[in-house]
Amino acid sequence: MNRQPIHCSIIRPSGSGLSRLEIRLRALDADIQVHPATSLTELKHQLSDSPALLFYLVSRPGHNQEQLLRLLQQHSPDTILVYASARRWSVLESRLSGIEVCTISTTDEDYLSQQLDFLIKYARLKRRFRQCKHLLSIAELRSQWLVDFSREAVAYVMGGRHLYANLAYLSLFGFERLEELLKTPVAELVREDDKTVFRSLVTSTENGARPSGRVRMTLVRRDRRGVRVEIRFIPSVYRGQRCLQLHVHPVPQRSKSREADNRKQRNPWREPLARRPAAAGPPPTPAARSPARPAAASVQNSSSAAGNAAMAVAPGTEVTTAAATRPARAATRRPSPRLQPRRTRMRNMALQPHFLETISTIGSRGPGVLLAEPFLLDQAGRRVPYRKLLAGAERNATRFQLDWWNIHKAVLEARRLQRTSRQPYLVVVEVGAWLFSQPARARELLALFNQQGRELESLALAISHEHFRRFQWIAEKLFPALGAAGIRLVINAVEARDAALGSFVDIGRPALARIAPALAGDVAREHLLRQPLQELVGWLDARGVPVLVSGVMDVQSMNLLSAIPVSYLEGEIMARLSR
């Protein structure tokens, strides 16, 4: 740590004893800053800087010592109170209020210098200890957050007992509640043949400071069924006490029959799309029509991959629009040369589903939020991010195909989470203006939603604040139909409070409000919260709408935004915290 100055406050005396003390103190070390005070009122302002030492003349009349102790306890409990006396000396001790107090003698100047040197070194050591303790608490809090939101099974263990475990760990071993796991010794979850290896790894990790390597062994679930796992022992701290972290990763056991059953049940759109509708996008390519080789998503050329990725979604998947069915002879029509795919450059082009996790703040009690933001892998393996895909889809009028594919993948993810996760999740999918401007496609989407099951309880459509403002009269008729189908709504890209926002809250009853990333960028640049942002978040919170702030870039912005009633955070900070 950098060497920082030691701040000292002195209640200036009327006699000569403390004057000698002040002179000796200033000459003792160049890093000492002395701030004299003539009254308790002036001292109260100085205590806001948390001085390391406070010197006070015992014999000075007019100052209540009990009042001084209460003042230190309220404003600066880490400050050491030093009484200066010409006749007495007392050892450094802690009072019941938690304030450290001592008395030094000012008669002998050499002895006074020794006393001051000891106090300065002790104050510097105490400050470093306090800073290290603060940094340790931050690291422990971050580790606890990563454990809570990790998809890997993690538990804190000490003395053969569980201290804490995340939801993935409870689910892996078949426990319903954390209290049940805390009553179960760790040894009961280890197979008898592996207990010797398990105990030796625990002992070596507890005595050392390095994590162990990954070890494969068989653990036992609550129902006594064995599960093959890869386990790692990592030294850790939980609530101020040293312990171990167990990172448990199950080794998958593949079953061909189970994989075949999963493939049959994978598409939740299978029943409503028994017939094959025609695609609303470009005509299918020969590769897409070939029964021997199902086509992947195609792109017009590599230079405009982001713009054409959404255009090729519908022909390559089972999810296509149900517009008017084309005649059978249209299948033999040669596609336009402009849309002819280049087979030699399309082998590694694929649209990949991706669900971006968000940070839940301490005050949030809602479900976890996942943002459906797919990306495209080009021929070189580089990612084309979701925002570029959206821009290209808007230019080429293929936003509907991209959203349709994204909704399909979101329904699959919602179904998977309902089956495997104990924590409730909300999967958010952005939709474009076609939901309001193209009634036929909106009706087709509603028809599909009305035939789905419980997975729609975890799905939410994010509608832009600007699109709602433009098509408000249509939205007032469409929102009740979406609500009847079990679809929740999210208002997206909110920048300011206006009449349209109030109408959206009243009509759509949104499950979430997503603040525009530009507002979080202002917080990162200026390192402060502007009044309009605070008023917007407070207004939404007062109406029971959870707030998600996008575009959070650093820890300082995250801390500032956590001070206002924000429920979720998302941005570059997620990538930094997960490193």
C-alpha cells in the first residue's frame, strides 16, 4: 500500500505542555499532518476525516471528557484519544465504548518523543489493518456473490460440516432446503471407497494456501444414488472464518436413448406448426430444400454477415411464419442469384443462441433475469454481436425473422430452466416494431402462444419505449391479448419519464423496465447520479416496476446505482466480475 499521511487533531491548550507536544509532533515525521481545534464544534468537522490521533489536555477546564468520548464514538470510533498530562501516564486501553485511550507524560522531552513515535507507528499499523480488513470483506462479498449466481455446485465446508451451499449444490445432492444440508456431515455424501482420498485433500488444503487439482470421485446423493463428479478444494473465507470451497462438477453420463427422447421433445413449437408454413423471408435455397442435408442459416456474403444473418434464420429452422402457403411448383423455382449462398464460405457461419445474465442487487427479491441476445459466428470464428445483428436486420427488413428465431430459442431455454433450476427466471426477448405494424404476423405469434404450456410463464417480450410511443393505439388493443396468453411485458430502452411511459405502466403492467445504456454511460463518465435518473428510477419503483439498468461499465458505477432502488444491473461489469 502507498504511504499515506497520518492526520492528527489537537485541542489547542492554554498552557505550555501541549504547545511543546505540538512542536515535537510536527518535527517527528514529515508524513504527519496536525490540525488544531479550539472547540468541540470545530473538532466535530475534523472528525469527518477520521484522524488517527486526537490529543487532549487533561487539566484544561470547560471540556467534558464524557462528551468527547461520545463525540468520537459517533463520528470517528477508530481515532485514538491521547490525554496529555505533566504528572501522570497510563497504558493504551480500550473503553467500553470501543475507543482506545491512553495518557502520555509531557515533562521529559526525550521520553515524550518515544511515546509519540510509538503512537504514530501504532496508528499507521492500525490503519493498514483496517484497510486490509476492508479489502478482505470486499473480496469475501464478491466471492459470495459469484457462488450464489454460479451454475456450478459450490459449498463452503469447515470441520466436516457444511456452512453454506448454492442452489446448484442443493439440486445436485437432492436437498430441498439449505437447513437440511447443514445438518448433514460432508462425509455422508462421499462414497466409502473415496473417503480416504477426500479427507487427505481436505487436510492438505486446510493446512496450505493453494487450491487442489481436479479429482474425480463418486459422491452420494440424499437418495443414496451415486453420482460421478469432478471435485476441487479451494481455500476460502466465509463470514470472517477460514474454510474450504468445494467446487463439484458432475461428469455427464451419456445415454443414446435419452438423447433421442430429448431431441423429440426439444421443439415446443412442434404441435402448433404441424403443417409447414411458407417463410416470410426469401425463398428457400436448394440446400434448405434438400432432405439429405438440412441447411444451416445462410448469409448473402461475408462482408454483410450481420445484416443478412436474420434473413436466413427462417429457412434453416423449424420456426417459420405461417403466412399464405406457396404452391407446390414454387419449390422448383430457382432462387434469385442475389440470395444464392456461397457454399465454400458458409461452413462455419451459424447463429448461436446466447442468454446474458444480469446482476441482482441486494434489495432485489424478483426472479433472475436472462436477456436473449444471440450472436453470429463468421468464417474466422469471430462473433458478430447482437446489436450489429439488429442493425443489419432493420436495414434489410428481416427483423421479424430474427425475432421469431430468438423467441423460439427463448421458449426452449425457459422450458429447460423450469425443468432444471430451482430459482425462478425471466427470459427477456426484444421484439421490433413489426409486432404493431404487421397485424398478420402478430396474430400468428398470438396463435402460437395460445397453444403453449407453462414455459410462457418465464417468457417476457421487451418492447421499445419509442415503438410504444409510435403505436400506442395499437398496443392498447394488443397488450390484453398478450396478457391472456400468459406473456409478460418489459418496457425497453427507457430514457425519460413521459406520458407514454405512464400509459405503458397502466396498460401493460410491465414485469421489468430496462433503462437505456446511455444513462449508465453518463454515470460512468461523471461518477455521479443525475437527478433525472434518480427520479425516473424512484417513479418506477413507487409503481412496483423492477428496474434493470443496462450498460454498467465499472464497479464505481455499480456501487452508485446500487444506492438507488435498482433491482438488476447489466453491462461490461458482468464480464469483469466473471474473470
